[in-house]
Amino acid sequence: MTVRKGLAILASEGYIYSIPGKGNFVQQPDSSIYTLYYDEMNNFINSVDRTKLLEVNIIMPTYKLINELKITKNKKVILIRRLFYTDGEPVAYDVKYLPYYKGMPIVEKEIRYATFPEMVSKNTSLFAIKKELIISAQVPDEEIRKYLNIYNEVPLMVVEQKLYDIDNKPMGLGITYFRSDYCKLYAEASFSDKTAQEKVTT
């Protein structure tokens, strides 16, 4: 029974597969699977050494927020806008949207340096948070170019984060716009393990 249980665990995690009547076999590594290490404040090359809190406000949701956060049109949303600096240079423009609940404390001092999971961890355990990332390249609008001291239409690396609770309900949406001259992606594949690894560097 112990051996069967061990094999079942290995199979459920994708390390082996079984063929009825033949046995269990080692699963071939999937080279398309990566573990992504992402921290909006600290990364492989450098880290954010100063943040500027641009705005903390309670707003009514747009159609995009209603769809992304799975909320009603009357549900208020906390808007947080920040600017990240490295060595005195603005390197990222950061926007967060959190569903607002009556009596929910908004402490600007804590928000200023908090990562996205830390912002929602007071309402739930970090172990219960599911995170989803979408990375893309986008040309910034005039407002973002002004904040990041960009005077041409150079694409930015945009990281969109969505956090879910244990019931798969959206807890927040975050979008961070990184200056392209301050960031790059570095991927490292290790086939001695099932999972390849990827690091985000800024």
C-alpha cells in the first residue's frame, strides 16, 4: 500500500505515468514548462530602492474591472498608483485594483512599499493565494511616458498580475509597466528536474 501511494503521488505530480498491464514509467520532461520567479520590488539584477505613492482612491469600476474582478457595477474598487525608482531613475509605473469592503483599512504607509500579495494578505493567508501572470510588450500612453521620462514610443514590458482566493475568486488586479531599457528576461532550463526555471530580471 505504501508503494502504491508513493506511485500515485508521483503520477499526480507528473513525474511518472502508468500503463495498465505494463507498469509505471518515468515521464519525459516537458521543456515548455517554466517556473517563473517574479517580484515587482526585487529581481535578479537590481531592486527598487524608492517608491512614490501617486494616488490611493476609491472608484467605481470600469467594464474591464467588472469583468476582470468578477464584481457588480456598483461594487467599489480601491485604486493604487505608484512609481518605482532605481538609483534615482523612474523604472516602473504600477497600478493596483482591489475590491473595496466597508471598514477595510487603507494605510498609505504600508501600501507604499508592499508587493501585491502583501496588500491582500491581511484578508487571507499567503498560502491560500493563487497567482496568475500575463507578460506582454506595450507602447505606453502619454501619461505613462511622462512619469517614466520616456520621450518616444519605446515599448514597455508589462506584467499583469491577478490574485485569486482559495475559492478561485479574484482578489485583485495589478499592472506594472517596466521601462524596456531597465529590464530583460532571463530563462534557465534544468532538465535534471521535471520543471525548467525562469527568472525575471529588471
